[in-house]
Amino acid sequence: MIVVRCLGHIGTSVGKKEVVFPDEKIEASDIVERLRVQSGSQDPGFSRYNTVVMVEDGEAFVPAGTSKMVEDGAHVVLIPFSHGG
């Protein structure tokens, strides 16, 4: 299970501030893409190009720039570039 916290307009677009994925392993860019689909919008305002992913170990990255796997038990935070703080 992977717990994803959605900040700013990502949470608004998805309709939840926290989403749980039952996967044991998933690529960070797939998390963003699944949430885009879950939003039900053609353009939910976030993508793997304008979202910072922070994994509980403190590593932060843009999923379009790296293929980071997120493991079972991880807590992840998605932060849109336009987030105010």
C-alpha cells in the first residue's frame, strides 16, 4: 500500500487530499497519471511535468525527469509547482 497526499489544486482536482494505492511498487509518474485519470478532467491542471513528488525519505523530484519507483509502505506528497506554501 502506498499513501499519496495531494496538496493544493491536485487534491481539489482529484476530490481527495489523500489517496491510497494498493500497489506494492509503482513508478512515480504512474501515480500522477492515475490521479489525472481519477480527476475525470481532460486537463486537471497538473501533470508529471509540473508536479513535485516528495517521498518520505526527503527525496523530491519531478517525475518527468526520473523514473523513480515508489515501494510498498511509502508515504508520498504531490506538490504542484503553483502551490503557495
